[in-house]
Amino acid sequence: MKETIAAGQFKAKCLQLMNDVQNKHITLIITKHGVPIAKLAPIEEEPINLYGALKGTATIEADIIAPIDEPWEAAS
């Protein structure tokens, strides 16, 4: 949703308009003599991508496929 406001009105209500943009997720087009000069829009935070977040944090110290020389019994 985009709304237009004159620069003089924006100056008088700046703090309230910034709160409205954040809370209502609207975009304000600020005009000077009817000509658009600036846009005030809410910041869209990007979600954190967890895919690959732990890349490079683990190391392989030995062969993880080869059998070990320790005898063990599985409980059944």
C-alpha cells in the first residue's frame, strides 16, 4: 500500500509517520510541490537461511568407514 504526503506535512508528523510505516507496513511517497522526491518504506528483514550454516565447523580425524578393533555386543 502506497500513500503520498507533502514534504511540509511529513516534516510536521515525521515520528508518527515512521511508526505507521513500521507498524502498518505501508510505503510513503514524499512530494515537494506535487513531485515525488523520496520514499519511506519499512525494512523487510530476510529470514536466516540455516542450510549450510555449520559448513566448515566439523573435521574428520580418521577413516570413518573402516571397522574398529574394539569388540562389542549389541543388546537384543
